[in-house]
Amino acid sequence: MSDKKCKANTKTGEECKAFANESGFCFTHDATRGRERAIARRNGGLATKQPHYADASVLPSSIRKIEDVLIVLDYALQESIGLDNSIQRGRLLVSIAHAYLEALKVGEMEARLEAVEMTLKLREKQKK
């Protein structure tokens, strides 16, 4: 590695502080190393890509029922469980738990309403 600095200027116009290679430019500013930079960017992106932890094929194509919502929440939970532990992940898990509670509340209300409607229909039939 050379002790001399890169001959290029940064986007802000300041001198580049990186060490120069044989061409007098650093890896970033050397025009002959564009292909290597592209490969390095690609490899860096692949190295940081997160794998999927859940099977996306189970997701419904449209959400029309509480069961569909619960399937989406199950998928989101499985995907987020495998993420690195962080404050954002913690907030996401709390948000998913809250969404489960809301979906379960709505589902329970729908079931109760259906039971009341069924009871009223039976009463009407008994009166006739």
C-alpha cells in the first residue's frame, strides 16, 4: 500500500484522503477499476441481503376474511422472528402482536354477531 494520497477530488471538491494505488488514484476514483467496483457493490449487496424465513406461497391473493388477515400476520411474524435483534425488530413484534389482538377482537365480534343473528332467526321460526 502506498503512502501517497489519491489525486482525485471528492464530490464536495475536497481532496480525497484515501491512499492511491499505482495509477495515483484510490479504488473509488481509479477509472480503470470500474468493473471491480461494480462487482464489489454487487457482492456487498448480496452479503447484506436477508433470507426469507417464511413461505410466501401461503399468503392469500386477497384479504376478505379475518382468517386471511391472520395468515398475513403469521407470515409477518415468521419473517421478523429471524431478523437481528434490534429496537426496530422489537417494535415490529409489538406491532404484530397488537395487530393480532385487533384481528382477534374483530373475529370474536363477528362470531358473536353471527350467533345473535342465528338466535333471532330461530326465534322467528318458532313464532310462525
